[in-house]
Amino acid sequence: MRFEKNHSAFVLLGLCAFVAAASAQLQNHHFWKTIENGMRKDIEAAHQDFMDLFAQPSDVKPKVEASPATSSEEKPTVSAPSATDVATTNDTRSTENDSSEEDISGETEMELFKKVFGRPIPSLFSLLNQMSPAKQWWQGEHVCVNREEKVDQKKEAEAENPVNQFFLIGSSQLSSCRHTPNKYICTTTTRSPGLSKIVTVTYECCHGYRRIDRTKGCVKVDLKEVTEVLSEAGASTFGEVLKKNNMQKKFSNENVTWFIPADDVFKPSDAQPASSETNENELRKKRVDDDTNEVPSQPTPRPVVDVRSISDDVVMASVAKGLIDVNDVNNEQVIESEDKRSKLRMNVYPGETEPIVTVNCARIKSPNHLGNNSMVHIVDRMLYPVEKTLKQLIIENKQLSQFKQMLEKSGDLNKLEEDGHFTVFAPSNTAFDKLDAGLRSKYLRGQACANSVARHHLIPHSICSAAIVSDRRLSTRDISGDWLALERTDDNNLLIGNKAHAEVIDLVGTNGVLYVINKVLAPSSAQAMSQMLSSGNHTTFLDLVNKAGLMSMLDDSRNTTIFVPSEKALDDAKPLLEGMDTQALKDTLLYHMTSKPVLSCDMSDDMSLETSLPGKKLHLNLYNSLPLFSVFDQTATVQCARVLSHDMKACESYAHEIDKVMIPPKQTVLETLAENQNLSTFNSVLKDTKLEKEIQEGTFTVLAPSNSAFEKLPAETMEKLKKDKEFADEVLRKHVLTDSLCCSGIGMSGWIFTNHVSTLAGRAMEVKRDGSGSVLFGPMKAVQCDNTATNGLIHVVDKVMVPSGFKNTGVKFIDQNGSEVLLFGI
């Protein structure tokens, strides 16, 4: 239901006028000159006031100029010292009187201030200068500036978009700056029709200089060769590999960044060497690829690496071009390594005292060691080339065959071959074997909400195990939007969702991270409808469903929506429901179920929904009591029952809670009016009018005055209504709205936001809810609301509106259109 008129339009016009006026002022050069002159005068006045404060202590007489006043109204003026006065009094102090009480009556205010505070009085301008910020480090020496410019030529259609033209006339420019520990970055964005330009200026210490003390600028540092840096940083083992393979000379003429494992990652040199083809990921996968098909109960320990197994490819996968400071890294940033087949995925997670930074899920333990042409970061594990997608990792792992089959059925396996950032919690075959045989079979066939279950294992961003720390629980969303909890136990186990253990962690692919877990995860949205309603304490509704024999239908239905009455609504309707036989109860419950999924975002005004009760429909309306803020103040009703809560998700179905039980209407508006004994007078007046036929054929909201309202009409008016059908038609059309309007959809409104609807008389009628909660249609109060029929609504009101064309005893009322109307029944 859309209310036709609203006074908020005047508020909007006022705001637009204010913005336009302000914009004009801001562009006026004289406007700024006026402000500048005013500020200068204020500063001078403040300076004078500050000096006067000390120039006139209570026991000191002001120094008066010699010239006499020219009139009796003129007062003597206090003379302020000149600049010369200040200079000459700075170092002078009277010592003529050595007594304890000094004679200060002849001193200037400058001398007095110095005597009291031990220093000369400062000027306001010197105070402002002292308060000005100190010179920033990036404005000092040894700072290099890098400027990047990106120009985006907009498409012709986009440039000519009238919405863009409305908001962008001419050109606009927006600048912003941000600090990092070692950089100062300013970005200026200039936009004009058809063109967008972004200029980024970065200030940083030149090579060989660093900000050691964060309060100071760039200072020169002693740059050493990378092997010396590694030795000092606790990574000398890898440094020996670089010497042996002559790798440091390979990068001696360019700036590079190294991600080097610490010494404790490597085996003792006399240990049995691993195969040169074996990398860390493959060692982990052996724990689930062996002949036993068993998944260990503890996470696979990180293997200790033999230094002799490190190939040139491994070294190349650990180095990237440029000097990369950890403080400048962004989450999910992907950097190309010197091994062109392999990427380095950077992640930044919040930590207790400082961010947790990882590269290919290896945690950076000691960052930012600067060397000659190099930046070194020490990590907690070996980095191996990453060349396979998550899809490839799943397909090649035999222990994940059932999970692969489930992803194929849901259509999600191919997503894991695309570029992006994913985390996959893959249940092993052993995890699937723990399921009930029937449920497992349904999952693998794509039934029993298998799509929701499969997608609950896929996260749309990469999460490394380093991000999950003790004493903290993380919550994230899967690709369907359902929540998933992650936590680490005291014995260092990772728990995912409903207590699934991570057995294999941090298998890095080109587009994310893979974990192997020992349990299949099922989100709440994969529950049967009865389970979801039970967890939401809708027990009375479930009892009725069970009594009507509809429980199997409730759980087996797919792509449906159920409007569930609240427990209070069911309690209010208890006498009615208990009086129904089984078939009537079944029909009533089926009337609350639709044959299509309807989320709150899918709802629209005047929506018609087919129900599971053959031949019956639900009518849905949306109401806005504050049209300018409709997103925040929107009410939905279905058959005039207000929707209390939205989008309770079950297995491929949804539920919304409503505030009353909906009874399937069986009669038309005219039939419903005829059955109401309190509306007998209205029915007799309506009979044989043109309006009667229109109501029978259309869909309207009827405001029917009660018998008591008609009884207060003058006898001659009542007689005229009964005999003159044209007059009766004219009067009653003022009581019929052209659209469906539920009382439950009318909220409180003030004088700024008043809503109006149209009547069949062609007039606008104000509708509102007053402070007591009563609904008013113009001057008529609704005494009985929301009587639903198959083709409309009926509200019983307490007054009758008739035109003021004859003598009467009613109260005259001027309606919204300026017409005189008489009210009877007051």
C-alpha cells in the first residue's frame, strides 16, 4: 500500500533549497573574504583583551593618556605598549625600592606581567605559532617521493547517465592521506563527466635509510649482505643454502624481499634426508593417503625440513621483487614470486597486541630486516611452490572423494578452480562414513539440503590456522551467508563449526587454503522445518501441524514459505482452533503455507501468493509511515497479519512469524457485510446503488459506519439516504478506499509525515494512528478492523460523512480537498 501524499515532500524541498544556497555561498569569493576579515578582527580583539586582563589588576590604576576627554561622555583610554615598549622592558626591572612591598603603580602592564610570571607577555600570534604542529618526518631529509597516476575513461553510457549528471556537475576533487610506520600516502581523486583520475603520492625513506625512532625522521642504517642479515636474525641455515646455490649474487643488482624459514625449521644435518621431490604439503597429505584410510586424531605436525632437500625452485618461491614492508601489506594481497609459477598470498589478521601476518599461511615471526638491496622476513615454516588450485588438491586426494562428489552435485566444485580467496573445510571419507547411511546416501545424491551442507564447508576468504589463537573464538560466514565458528582448544586442536576437528591444516592452493576435518558440517539452514521451528520455540504451531497430520509435508516441502503465528497469537485464537475439526484445522494451516520461497527482500506491495490450500491466495502489503526513511520504517502485512520477524531459514524453505492466525475467507465483501448485524443500516443504504455492483466486482477497502453511527443522523437525512439512491451512492463513496489498507499497517505519524489515501469519491483522506493507538480515517475512528473477505477488507467506523447541502444537526468538517462534509455519530 503506497500512501499518495506526504508533507515530507516540503521538508525535502526545504533541504534541497538549503543545500543549493550553501553551495552558492561556498563558491562566492567575497564570502570567504568576509570570514577572513572577521577572523582577523577577532584575533586582534582577543589580543587586546588578553593584555587588558593584566593591565588592570585590582590594586593598580590604569595609565591614562595626557590628552583630556573632549566631552563629558568620553572616557579615558588605556594605552597599550608598542613593540618598542616591549623590547625595552624585557630586561628591565625597578630596584629603587628594596622594601617588601614594591610600588607598582607606575609600571606598564608588560612590566607587571614579567614581574608576576618571570617572562614577558607573549603575543597571541606567538602562542598560535607554538601550538602549530612540528615538522613531519616525511617533510625532512632522505625522503623519496613516488607518484602514480591512474586515468579511467568512463564508458559513454555511464558518462551520460542522468543520475551521474544530477550528482556531478563540472568536476570534483577529493584528497585523503594516511600514515603507515614507514610511509605517508596521499591519494587525490578527480572526477568529471566521462573521466576519473587517481593520483597517489607516496613518501618513504630512501634506500639505506630507515625510521628507527618513530618520533624522528629517516636515518642512515648500516646495510649488510643478505647472508649476514639472516645470521643475525636467526636464519643462518637458509643463508648457507643461498651461499651454496650462489643465489645472493643472482639478486645483487635489484631490490628483493625474502621470506626465510627460521633455523628451528630444519633437521640436524646427519638425519635421514627426505626425497627431493617431497614438499611439506605432500608430507602432510601422506597422513590421509595411506592404505589404512584412517585420519589421525591429532593435527598433522609440521615436518622438520632437511636443508639438503631445498631446491632452486624452493628458493625462488621464497623471494619477490621490490622491498616489501610488512606494515604496508594488505590482507589477501597476492604477490608474484621469482618462481613465476608460484604466488605469495599475504594475509593480515587481528592479534592481541599486533597484527598476525602470514605468507602462504606461514606466520612471519620476525619482520623487516633491511639488508643491501634486500628486505628479509623470518617465517615459521618452509615455503614451497604453490601451483595447484583448490579443486586440483581435492581431486588428487583420494580420501576426499565423497566430498568431491558432494561438491559436484551442488555445482560448487568448479568455483574452486577460479581465481579468488577461499577456505575449504573438507570432510574426509571417514567423516562421511560416520553419518547415518540414509542421510549419507541423500547427501551424495544431492538431496536432504545437500547444497546448503556442501556450501557450509566453503568460506569466501582465506583463513590460515595462525589466525585462530587460544582464548578467542572467531566467527565467519560461508558462501551462503550462514555463520561458522572457529576456535583453538587448550591442547592446540582446531575446532570448526559443530565440534569438527581439523586433522590437516594450511594446505595452500593458488586460490586459497584447504583443511581436512573429521566431521561433516551442517548449518542450521539445512535443518528440517520442524527442527528449525522447534529450536525457535514454536511448539504450539508444531503440535497443531502434528494434529492435522501435516508433519511429513512440512519437512519434505522444498522452496516454500510458511507464515507462522506467534505463540501469543495462537493462544489468543485457542478457542477458535480447538473448535475446528481435523479438516478445518488442516485447511487453516495449509492457508499459512505458500508454494514459492519468499524472503523479506523479495516482498513487494500488493503481492499475491498462491497457498497450499487450493484456490486460496494470500495478499501481502508493505506500508511506510515515514516515506523518506522507508528502508528503516517499513511494515509488512499478509492478510492484515503483521510480520513480526523475517527470514527464518530451514532446508530450502523459509518462515516468517506473524501476529495473528489467518482464517481462509470464504465470502465476498458484500456477503460479509450482509452477515454483520451491526451493519444492517449500511447494507440497506448500499442496496440498489451503483456502488454495490462495483464492490461486488472489484477489490476495495470499505469503511462501514455502524448502526449507532447512522442512528445519530437527522431523520430527514436518513430518509433521503434510503429513498434517494444517487444521494446514497454519493455519500457511501466517501467510505470506500480504492486499495487494500489494513489497520495493522498504519503506524504513528506526526504533523510532518501525514499519509493520505484515495476514496471512490475522488477525494483524498488522511489516515493515521493517534496517541491512544486508535486508527483514524479522516475524522472517523475504526472500532473494528481488518475483517478480510475474498475480494477486499472491511473496517467498522463510528461516524457517517454526508455532504453539507441541506439543513442538519451534524458537525461541519472541511476535508483535505476543501469540501464541506457533515459528521454524524459524534
